[in-house]
Amino acid sequence: MQSYEERLTAPRSWWLIAVLVGVACGLMLLPVGTLPMLGGLIGGAALSAVVVSAYGSVRIRVVGDALIAGDAKIPVAALGEAQVLDAEEALAWRMHKADARAFMLLRSYIRTAVRVEITDPEDPTPYAYLSTRDPERLVAALAAARV
């Protein structure tokens, strides 16, 4: 049973930058010849696209009795209160309120987030900060998974 899934995709402007990196690579190789220029254009754009795609492929899921955020899998039983963070509060938790021990699934281009307390006494992580475009839905899915 899966009650929540979100992919934190990179913004469209990053894809434009990937294309522009390919153009720049092609222009750098233009003095060498047409074929190297095309190789630089295609290779540079492809490599940039792979980087953007990898960064934007992280997922947040609530599946069964676990919160899966990126590479972390946290049992819902080890989670405390989940708090919806608006843009201003999320910025504060990314900066001056942040704890170095916290688990941060941070994407700066996503303005809203959820802060979930981690209550496991054996885990030194005080909370998980999760960038999300739909924080209310994530909090609701965590509450439903607890029941």
C-alpha cells in the first residue's frame, strides 16, 4: 500500500542550462572542426542532462509503515510530530534554525517543506527536513500511516 509519492524534479530552467552547456562545449571545439564541434555539443548536453536528471530524481514516499526519503528509510514508529513549513519558515530551518545532525533532503528550488521529529532514542538525528511541493499531503500521509 502506497499512500504518498513525490519526485523532486529539477526546474525547467536547469534543463535550458544543460542545453547551453552543450552549446558552450560545441563552441569550444569549433576551431578543431565540425565533427568535434558536434561531438562536444552532443556530449556536453548529454552529460549535463544526466547530472540534472540524477539530481532531480530523488523521491519522497510513504509506503506501508515507512517514510522513504531519498536513500533514507525511516519507520513511521520512529517519527514524531510532522510540521508543515511555509516558504519563510522553511528558509529559516534551512539556515539559522538548522541542526547539523538533522537529515536534510533539501532542494532549494522548492520553497515549502516538512519537518518531522525523529523520536528513536538510539538515533542521534533530531529531525528530518524534507523539501516538498505538497507538505499538507505528506503530513496527512504520515498521520494515516501511523494509524
